[in-house]
Amino acid sequence: MEREIEQLVEMGATVPQARAALRRYKDVMRAAEHIFEGQFDDVTDDVEDVDDYVDYDSDYEGKSRPAVEVDPYSGIFFSKDRREEVIEVEEEPETTFLPEVTEQVKLMTQGQWMKGCPEGGEQSFLFSLYSQLSDGVCCCTQQCGYTIKRKKGDFFALFSDFPTYIGQLRSTVRRTCPTCQTVFCYACGESVDSDKNQRQSVTSDDDGLFHCSNLQGVILGVGLLMLETMFAEQRQEASAEQDQGALKSRTNKRRRVDSHSATPSGDDDDDDEPYFLATPHGKKPKGGTGYAGDQREDVSGQLEALALQRTKDEKIGVLLSEIRVYLPSLRRPGGARTSDYMVHPTALAHLRRRFNCLCTSLLRNDSLSDMSDRSVLYFELFEWLETISNHEALASMMAMPIMVASSVKSITAKKTEKGRSPVRERTIVYEGSSGPRELLEAIVIQAQAAIKGLEGAKPNEPTAHEMTEEEKRMTSDMKGKTKESTPIMSEENQKLLTFCHRILATALAIDRSLRETKGDAFVDRLHTSLPKIVHSSILDDVFVDVNDTEEFVKATYVNWATKVRFEYCDLTVPKQDVNNNNDEKHDDVPHYKFYYNNEARMLASSDIPKRSLAIAKELAVLTTNLPVAWDSSIFLRVDETRVDVIKALITGPEGTPYYNGCYLFDIFLGPNYNQSPPNVKYMTTNGGKFRFNPNLYADGKVCLSLLGTWTGPGWISGKSTLLQVLISIQSMILCEEPYLNEPGWAMNGGSPQSLAYSANVRRMVVRTAMLGNLKNPPEPFGDVIRTHFRLKARSIITQLDDWLSRDDGRGTVNDGAYNAKAEAGTSTNGFKKDVEELQLLLNQIQENKSNGEKS
């Protein structure tokens, strides 16, 4: 029964109304019909009791029943664990000749109409409406005996553009009975005169297309199919262009064509209308440009590509705007119409499956900069989201998981009668994914970060003091004579700022509408599931038990790391701890716990528009895109008032001599950023003694071509990013055989020298990047480091045993170079002692959960 209740609630009923209607009529469709007729309007949350059923047609004494404070949406809207298999039919498209437009047009098949719907209840509504409008009979409402047979071409013709479809539909939807002269709706058979008389003030939309919910359902179904088709075609074109570019690149390099190009032509698994598939899970391709590459990025044609994308976005934006007119809206100019109040169940079905596919793709964009450049499309998307959330029958869609087609399980040819077109059946697997409001929240986080970046450095507030009478008179005399010295924002900065505020406004509007239509419990439950930036100290008590499975421990670690990977914090040094050294010029400028403190203080209160815009775009991406995994993660801390002051912590990747160590970097986005690369300093050096890698010097220098400190492809102004730098360090410097990073040793993979180098690195890592950081965690990553070692304690203990067994017994060489004179087999390097001490600490933090932060 809960599934049926869920379906009725999605259509706009309350949970008590749904329960009452189902207990009387048993069938979802009949229950929905009577709910829409208003039969259960007097059923409220206050009087509903799930254990008792009241026959509302009988006399009821009205005895009060105790009100129960419950969340009626508990467990209904927020689970993404669903998985459905649906058989969908693909038919050959039919065509018909329409004399009104004097052309042959395709007709929407039943398979296209039903495609993408995994909900059993919605499927029945879709089938019913399609059958009624494509092959039903419409009778005069006065029962004079006049009937007219409906034709599929009247409602399901697929024209080249939406306005043509609307014009054709408008010309046929109003019919006049030749017998009694009654004007009736061709879609539902009801008289339209009474509706017109009741709405004499309405002229702009009095065209018959808002008369009934049947029209609403079919208009949205056809319109959204057009939208889906246009979007799919654009994606196919983009994919084809990428394939052509890749083929051209391979041809120019005289490479052989991949073997998969010889796929037999007999494969019948082509699809004219590709399904929107969920983004596959797994490892992302490594980003960034390393220190040893030989390829430079081709940036030619960028402006042409942007112009082409803008043209495509404008086409989709216009179509979205045209279809939005027919969305159910109680705030329609001139007043709501019948179809606005009585939303057809198929309207929700179309929106959930077709619009949500487009919505999912656009909201998963991880580049706020790209979204801002495509604002013509995204502004219209935000209008849709607000319109949908403002209607009680549709609002819950914002919080519900989107069911997306994850795979095509099987394809079979279905036998048909002789003379009929062949039919194929597909078994589609649908899986739950994030809903629109959850996807929007990730963009909200990016927008908030961008706004913070655009604000730039915030100057200290001047200390308030009592003004003298002379100062008051001077202030009064100057009023109106001088202009306010407000900073002028560049056009590009203002564009991004406006876009960010539009995102925040959309999220607030959706939440406000949901509170009004669904209640506080609904929104509170929704917000608990939304992604958010959480202070790491709040999650410092995350623990796992020794009996927990490896899969559970890994999932717990990734969940924790995802929540704390990005954070704003205070990186300033308290004034009482600062030695000013007579620095009167910058006496009011704070100091920072930061290698580039002096450089940061010199830029205090500076206003560099290009730099502010670049930082805003960086922060937007970094807030939600820092890679986190059990194998290796990147954590970032940004000063809350100086977003150009940044600290990064990278945990060493699995399979390397850096595994599970914690490596700290100070990063400063200088005055010419992003025209030039950021300043990056490596800080985990054991007080300037250890050189962990040919590209990580003991003095903190980071050798990377992106930073201009190594040969190879360099920083590309306006294109390269800090995220590329971080991922390059993570994947290309903290590598499996660091010995090979030295050009002169690059061909010695697996050599005794390389093995000795890695063994030496492991000794330094245990002493400094593990034991040293756990005993004295560097600010501001104390909480992160403690939790990292606590959650991975069991795994690291095993790892240390393996490292100890592989150690060559040589003495530790501080600069990391291979020391040929060091004797193997000795036990004087202190590695065993460091391992035992670290394992003891790890066992302690596992056993003492309540004091896990203490060593």
C-alpha cells in the first residue's frame, strides 16, 4: 500500500487523503480520480489515523482523535537505493499527412510516449491517455448523439519545431457540435463555454490549450520529447566532433586504427535516440599536466567552439521557454486555469523522466565558469525549477531521487503480425540518483565560494572612536560633495556574481516553496541529505570498529573525507604572538601561519579584478571536486578572509613509498594569478632536512612544469588550474618509483638503485609524514590527520609490517640519493623503532575511542 500512497502523494494528494481514498477504492487510478474531484478535501493531517478508516459519505460523529506529530514523507522521497528493470518497446515511427500544414509528419509512437518511465502507476496513466487521444471517440457534452473519432495525428504529430505543433493543436482542439452548436474540447469532451464565461477577464491565454489536464499531459509529453531529442542530437554532434578530432590526431601521428573499429556490421544495437545513461562510477582520468610530458594543449578554435555552444544553448533555452508556458502554475498571469489546478498524472511522469534527464546532465556540470558562460540556458533551467517547486502537485519532484537508465540489459526482436512494422523490446535497468535539489546544492556551494572569491581580501574594520565636534562638522560639510569610493567591478566579474546570486536565489525559492507546500518536516529531512561543507573538528569523532568489514571501513573513510576535503578557516597568527619588528607600515595587516606570509601581507586590501575572477572560478571548482578516495585524497584549507592564502594536504597514493603519509603544501595565489602559476611550497621536510623526491627539495621547492620549475608543458594563462597542480603532485610526483623522476635515472626502472631509493623514502615517510605528523599535527590539519590515521589504523599497521620486511637496513640518506657506501643488513637506521612506535600509537587510537585524538 505504501507504493500506491507514494504515487498519489506525487500527484498532489496528502498522505491521509491517499490512505482514505485507497481504503475505499483500492485502485490507484480510481482513488486519484475521486481525490481530484474533491471528495477527500475534508481529510486532514489532524484527523487522519492510520489505524481507523472513516466512510466520509456516512454520518460521522466527529469525535476528536489524538493528533500524531510525524513526518508523513519519512522513507518516501530520499532513498537512492532503488533499482528497477523495465521492458520498453521500440517501434518504427509512423507518418501521416496533415492537410492543415500540407506536409508528411512523423507521429509519436506509444513506445516513445512510454519511454523512460519505471513507475508502474505512471505507466498505466500514460497508456490510458495515449490510447484515449490516439484512438478514442469524443462525444458531444450535451449528449445529442454527435461523436467524432480522434486521430493520432491530431495530438501526437512531431513537427520540426514546437510553435508549429502548438499552432496545429490550437486549430483542432475546439470543436463545434453541428447538431446543437455546443463548443467542446476535443481532448476531454467537456464544454468550453462555461469555462469562458467564468473567466471573462482572460484573453491572452484563452485559446483552449489550458482547458483540461488531458491537453496539459499531451503538450508536455510531446514538447519534452522534442527537447530530449534536440539535447541528444547536440550531444551526439559533440561526441562525433571529439571522435573526429581524436581520429585526426591518430592519423597525424601515423598510429594504427584501434581494433574495435572492426566491429561486425551485423550488430543491431544502434539507437536513434540514445538513452540518458548514468555517469559510470570508477576512477577519473588523471588531470593536470606533469613535468615530463611532450604535448602542449591545442587552444586554437576556442572562440569558435564557444560561439557554437552558445548557439546550441540558445536553441534549447528557447524551446525550454516555449514549453514552460504549459507547465502547471497557480501563478499564471491572468489567473490559474483548470489544468493548473487539476494536474494530470502524466504531467508528473513526463517531467520526472524527460525533464529530469536534461536537468541531471546540466546540474552535474562541475564548472561554474562554464555554467556562467552558458547562462542563457541555465537561467531558463532555474525558471523551470522554481515553477515546478511552486506547485504542490509537482514540488516533491525537487527532493525525489531521479531514476536514470544505467544500462540496457537486453534487446530482443518481437514477432509482429504480417504487414506490421518490426518491434524491438529492450530491458532497461533504472537506478536512483541524486534529485534536482541535491544536485543544485553542489552548485550552491560553488556559487558561495565564487562570491567569496569575488569579494577579495576583506580589510580590517577600523577601530571605532568618538568623533570630535570638529570632525563631525567636517563630515557634515563634505556630505554630497564627494563621491563614495566604492570599487568598480569589471563586466566579467559582475556577470559571474549575478549568475551566482541567481543560483542562490533559486535554491532559496525552492526551499521556501517546499516549506509552504510540503511542510517543515519535509524540508528538514531534505536538508539532512544535501551535500555540505562540514568543519573537520565536528567529524573528528568518526570511528570504525575492529570487527567492521573492510568495505564498511573504506566507505566510512570516503564519506568522512568527502565532507571535510574543503574548508574555510582562520590561518592568521594572533597579534600577541607576532613580533612586528617595527613594521609600522603594515602594522594593522594580520600575519599568517604560512610560508608566503610577507607576500600575502603586501597584497592586503588590493583590488585586482582579473585575479579575483580567477580565484572565484578556482574556489568554485575546488569546493566540490577535490579527489577523495581510500587510496589517496587531497584536503584544502582556505583562509576565511584571504582566499588567496591556501594550505593543502595530500595523502600518499597506494602502491607508492608515500602511501598513507600526509604531505603539507603552502599555496599563495599571487598578484598575477591566473596569468601566472600559483606559488607552491612543500612543508613536510623534517625541518628542511629530508628530500622525499627528485621533484620535492628539502628547502620546499616543488619541481613541476606547470609551476615553471621544470621542463615540459607549462602554465597556460586562463586555462591551467590549481586543481591540475594538486593532482599532478599527487599522481606524478608521489609516484611508484620516485627514483625515475630524475632525468638522468629515468631508464633505470626496477634497478637496485631505484629499489634502494624507494626504501630510503619509506624510512623518511614513516618518521616524518606519518609518525611526526601524528605526534605533532601541523595546523590547520590536526583533525584531518588524526582521523585519517584512526580510520586507516588497521590497514596502516599491516602496511608497516610489509615495509619493515622489505627494508634494506641501510642508513637513511636525507637528500634521498642512493648511497652506494651505506652497508646493507645493519639495524642502525632506526626504521624498526619508528615502525614500532607508530604501530603502538595506531593501536592506542583504535582501542581508546573516546580519546582518539590524543597520542
